[in-house]
Amino acid sequence: MIIILTDAGYQDKAYAYRSVLLSHGIPASCLEYSYISDIKDYLALINLTSIRLDPENFDPERIIYTDTGLGESESSFAAELLRVVDRVYDVLFVKYGFYPDSITCGRYCDMHGRVKYCGKSMILTETERIIVKYLSFIGKKFASSDEIAHFCFNAPDNSRSVPVHIASINRKSEQCAVKRLIEGKRNYGYRLTER
């Protein structure tokens, strides 16, 4: 179980984290800080509070502070969330030697950076992986360049680079399956062809 430690000011954010972790096949539960003594066992602990946990009672290798290496450098909650999910994967693999269920969308599979499409390896940049993950979260809906830039980039105003990233993803996917992974529709935006 992944424990998401929260307080009154971060409950909505905590439940958003839990929803995404559950969608990735990772068991997760939210717990208010006042109930911290109830924690008996956990795979990893995501701490959304500003309180630092005592290393004598909590294994530092299994604690993920969302303000460490995130926050200030990230302008979007979605990008922060995706990186925290990646860090959960790191903790699970380093500490326990396994990954949770791979993130799949049709014939696309991303197992913590090890990407395959139609059974063939596909090398994506971190930004490209985040774009595909975001599009997988929104399902059948189209996302505009502005929306993708807002949720996936450190600099949300740079929406002009979105088509470049999409073209790169599609070029790589066509090498695997002679099929584009992302479809574009004028005046609507982009969505995955695999759902």
C-alpha cells in the first residue's frame, strides 16, 4: 500500500494522487497527519505536508516529499504528479525489486521508462513520455497544444513546441508499427490512437 500523508489544506491534491496511482494499478490510501501513529506498514509514503518525518520511525528511502526536486521548478500539478508516480516506481524497484503493473494503453506500454509499442522497444524523451501519459489519462478527449503545454511542460507558454514533440513520438511509433500513436485533428487537438 502507498500511503499519501495529507492535512486539511491538501486533501483534494491527495485524492488526485490516489486516483492516478490506483489507475496505474498501485494500491494507495490517503491518511491525515493526525493519524500518523496508525501507520503500520507501507510500500512508500508520499508526504504532502510540510512536516519532516522522523527517520527513526519512518524509512527515509520510502518517503517521497513532493517539494523535493519539484514544486518550484514545475509550473503544473500534472507534471509534478507524473514525476511523483515515477519516484514511487523507483522506491518500489530499489526497495523491493519490482515494478507495479505497467502503464498500458492499447498496445502502448510504459514500465517506468521502458517503453514498448506493439511489442517493440521505443525510446522516448521524458517530455514525450509525459505527453503520452497525459493523453492516456484524458482518454478519448482531444487536448489542444495549449492544454498539453500547460499540463506537461515546465514552461506552459511554449505551446508552439507541442507539434514538434508529437511529430517525434509519431515518427518513433511508426518505426514500431507503421502506425501513429497520436492523432491530430484541426481545431480539436491531439489524442492517442490507442485507448
